[in-house]
Amino acid sequence: LDSATFNEVYTVNVSLSCPINTFVGDFDATSWWLGNSTHTVVEGAAANTIQINDFWSDNATAPNFILSYNDAYVVTFAPQNTGYFVAQYNGYIWARMSTDATQVSSFNPCTRTMKVYVNYYIPNVGSYGNKEEVFTGI
């Protein structure tokens, strides 16, 4: 093999991947809903879900904000009652996914950051518009 030549250049593609258990924990939130506060994010009961504990009003039947995610960590969620009653409109404020298709909710389990775009509304009354909720791991 003295006369053999070999290509000694290699290409290595690396993609950082972190499991969901590196993401969960305490977060600082810059939130339209609650202002600046701290919340705990835990793995949800169902597969590919997380929940933000005690995010909604104390009056909410289910005070935890439940989110689903896919393999790319894109976040979706079903409409949820915040538990906040507005007497003027005789209705509760609900939260649903942003109505703007360009606002895609997602998180990064490695950097422990998450943005969730929420449309807050009162059924049959109107919307408070799309709001950005930002969570940064601490």
C-alpha cells in the first residue's frame, strides 16, 4: 500500500439535540398575561406535552397551561379558559393559538427558551389580539 493515496479530509455534520428533561424547570416569564413572573414548566401527562404550572387565574378550572409539541419543538395548544371573568361582558377570557400564521410558537430545549403566541378573547364578544409570551430558563 505504499503507493496508495487516501483522502484524509472528513466532513462531520453535528446537530445539537437535547432531551425534554433538560428543558423543564423554572422560568422567568415576560408575559402579556401575568407580566414579569416566574413559572415552573413540567412534562405533561400525555406524550409530547408540557405544562406551565399555575399560569391561568386562580379561578380557572384547570390553572395549568397545557401545550403540545412536535419533533421540531413547534408548540400548539387547544383553546383554554384562563379563569378570568370579565363582568362587563359577562364572560371568561379564553386563550387560543395566534390567529397570525406567521407567529409560530416553539421552544429550544437546549437553550431553555420558549415563545408562545396566544390570542386572548372572550367568546361572542371579541379579542384582545395576538400576544407574545416569552419564557427563559433560570
